[in-house]
Amino acid sequence: MKKKLIRNTVSQFKIQFHQEPDAVFLSPGRINIIGEHIDYNNGFVLPAAINKYVCFAVKKSAGTTIRLFAADLNDYYEFESNTKLQPIDKTWVNYLIGVIQELKNRELHFSGFDVVLSSSIPMGSGLSSSAAVSCGMAFALNELFDMGLTRETLARMGQKAEHEFAGVNCGIMDQFASVFGKKNQVIKLDCDDLSYQYYNAELDENCLLLIDSCVKHTHLTSGYNDRRQEVESSFAIIQKHFPDVQNFRDCTSEHLAVVAEELGAVRLKRCAFVIAEIARVGRAADALNEKDFKTLGSLMSETHRGLSNDYEVSCPELDFLVAEAQKNTAVFGARMMGGGFGGCSINLIKKAAVPDFINQLKTAYSREFGIELKYYPVKISKGTAKIKKTW
């Protein structure tokens, strides 16, 4: 699959620009084992890069023209490198020009260049194709023009591109996982200071299976930004009463009890989820490292209940998929993953049980919603990287 993606991207580059690329890069999507909606709350998360990628074929050009081609969309965009960039009505372009504008803001020098990108990350599935696009672009240009930027800087640039050009006020987790991923390891990331630690993710006879609900409700962006505003305004209230509380990791249920009336019922639920989820991440990292899959699965299922009932970012389709999975004795745990309101559930399941599980779930889901679900077995992979010239 990876080799095919590279070959196809290079082939499209040759067709579009009538020459060979200088270099090819792969930028992975990500999963998050646990710690959903916690990155922008300065807590801990447990993501990993996966073997689904955005592939970039790139080449310097002599002039100042920048040419971008999205092979999967058969869509082209061109502009001059000295242009002051603003968001446009092409979503895929915004992730790229957001990165380019950030390079310009940093007064980093580059000439014109050509880019073709193509992806094996299912769009709208919650696997963070957007972070793979923005970070892959940043990584490729850093290498192509020898800018000397660190991986952390590249991740932050990808995040800023999403904030300023895509209108999603996301945390840093997706970009960090895409850039820093390692094969068969998850990252316990401290989203406050970006310190991190790798944990073993060898699953033995088990695997991670993503079930795609094949729905994406329209309030993903607005709902995500609303949740962020809710918890930020809540924390301001908490800190007004408890100045020593520096972030949600310092916050307890006792703190919430004192400010419950001022928060109101909705914001109280949001904060309760954040505090509980931060506590689950450390336990989940230890369980994974110790191959205690029963405990890990139980924690994942707890997270889903919190996301559905307290944070309210699930949807009927995801709740159904998780409930059906939890009935199956071969499934250790399941939960929705990503921003919410659609996308995928992540399931920790015995490998041998996957075919029967998929068949049963397909039938039940089609009967309930009239939708044919998709599924993606995933492996934990390394982060964004330049590919050796084998095409």
C-alpha cells in the first residue's frame, strides 16, 4: 500500500510537471489511544502515528512560482512566492499555504517549487489527514530548502496553519504525533510543555481496528471550537477562586464542587470529563506498556462514556458502533476517536476475531442506519520522513 502510494504520487508529478521530483516524503495520520480533547486542555495524551499517509513529491524550481496539485482531487493551485497569503475557498490548499505563510512570517527563504500530494488516509475519518498535510508540507520544505527547523517547530507550524487558515482551534497532539511517531510505540505527550515519553505498543495477538461510521455531522468545526471555549471560560472561573491551580491537571472534583453553581450544569460536565480523562491517560500508558489489555480496554470504554455523556461530542452512529463492539467478548474496549460528531471508533480486539466481528457489525449497522460502514486495520508507524529514492 505504501509503495503503491509513492509510485502513484511520483507518476502524477511526472504527468503534471513533466519531470522527476527532487524528493518524496510520507506524513502519517494518527490515532489516539486515549486522552481525547485533552491536548488543548494542557493535559496528557497517548497518540501514535499509523500506516496511513499523505505522500508529497516535491521539486525546487528556478523562478518564484509555487505550483500545488492534489492528485486525489485532480485540483491545481498556483501563486507567486512573494504573495501575502490569505485563506481561500479550497480547503486542501489552505493547509499548505498556511504553512508557507508561516515560513514567510519567520523570514525563511525559499524559491519557487512544485508539489504533488496524494493520500491513503480516509478523509473525514478522524485520522487527522489535515495534520498529515500541514506537517508533511512543513517537513518537506524544511528538507528541500535546508532550513534547519526542529521537529517540534514543524509540528507547531502545522498547528498554526490549522488555526489561521482552516479555522480549527486545535491542540498540538495531531501534529506532534504525525511528526514524532515511532514504529510500535505510542507517545505520552505532556501538552503543557511538550515533554514526551515513548511507551511500548506491541499488541501480541491483538490489534487496533478502526470502524468508520461514514458520517460527518456538520457541527464538527463549530462543536470543536465551542467545547474549547466552554472549558477555557470554565478554567478562568476555577482559577479566579483557586489561583494556585495552573491547569486542569491541578484541578480536582473538590474544586469543581465549589464553583459548580457559577459554572452551570453544562460546563460542569465538560470539566468533569477533562479531569477524569487526564487521570485515565497515565493508567492507560502503564497498562499498554505492561500488556494489560483488559485494563486498557476498560479505560477506552470509560472514555467513550465521558465523551458521549459529558463532553457531548459523539453522535448516534458512533454510540451504536461502540455499544455493539462492547457486546463482543473478543473486544477489550472501544470508543469514538477524534474531534467527534462522526468519523471512526477505535477498537482493541483479538486479531482472530476481526473477520466475524466485521461481518456482524456491518449487518447490524446497515440494518440500524442504512449505511455501509468501512473499516481500517492499522499498525503503529514512524513519523513524517523523507523516502529513499526507490521509485
